[in-house]
Amino acid sequence: MFAGFLAYLLGSLSFAVLVSRAFGLPDPRTHGSGNPGATNILRTGRKSAAALTLLGDLFKGWAAVALANFLYVKGLSPVWGEYAAAVAVLVGHMYPLFFGFKGGKGVATALGVLLALSPWLGLACAAVWLLVFWMTRISSLSALFAALAAPVLAYVLIGHVEAVMALSLLTILIFWRHRSNIARLLSGAEGGFVKPK
């Protein structure tokens, strides 16, 4: 499907790599955790680079769904095209065509998708992330809880079966990409952010 293909290409733009090159930072795929995402960019100490990465990844998730909606209005995409685009942009982020299929874990991109599908859905899942992070200071655990909440909240706030199915796929993808984090969480070895004094 055309919208899904475009969404995959959009997702394949790795802002972590692009921003790192622009700022003269180490390649995030070989630095820190090896994950090309905003959290790993933050480990370099460049908060502005991390913020740009976060915004870029969030925007491409939002833009993929918005583009699918535009194509639907123009008669170039079926009504469920936005859900196909939601999954495709996340797959593109995780397995980017332009960067050797080595991508990020998809949390910021998934948030962009959720905000595009329903602002209330995106804000609700962000609230789940913030609540878990406030309690644990562990980013990965916060992401996993937010991912679990997404299909449930989609059922309540959107009500479309297609939305629940698409977001269930997103949850599975996010859990798959976080499998090393899950192993560390289960063993008690997953690190968190230290609370400022």
C-alpha cells in the first residue's frame, strides 16, 4: 500500500544519526547503549541534540499518520490506511532502510503516531510514561507500561477494532525491541536516572 510504503521510508530517517552527524557527536549506533534514540544521545551530554532527536522521531510518527489521512482524502489510500501507516513508520524507525536496518526502539515515534490518531490517546499514554518514570526513574519500564496501555486506551478513546489491532502490533514491536531491557529488568540490572538532589 502506497501510504504504508511512504510511512516506512519516513520512519527510516534516523534522526539520532542525522542529529549526531550535524552536532559532531559519536554515532549513536556504536556509542553508549548502541540504540539510536534520544535517551542515548542524552548520554553525550548534549541536551539540545537529544531534544532535536526526540522531536524529529516524534514528528515523523505524527507525519506518517497525517500523510495517510491526506492520501485518504485524495482517494489514494483506504480508510484503514492510517493504521497501516502507524505500523509501517514504527517498523521503518526500528529497521531503517537508509541506515543498515539498525534503528531505535520506537518510543518517541510511537508517541507521534498516538498523537496523530488521537491527541487524547497520545496524552494519556504520555501520562502513563510520566507516572511510571516518576515512580521508578527507569525509562525502559515507563515505555513498556505506556505501550501496554496504548491498545486499551485506544479501545476506550477511539473504539475502532482496527485501532486496537494496530496499536497491539505496535506494543508487540516495542516489547520485541526492548527484549534486552526486559531481561535486565527481570534480573534487576536495568539502570535508571538518578533523581536530582
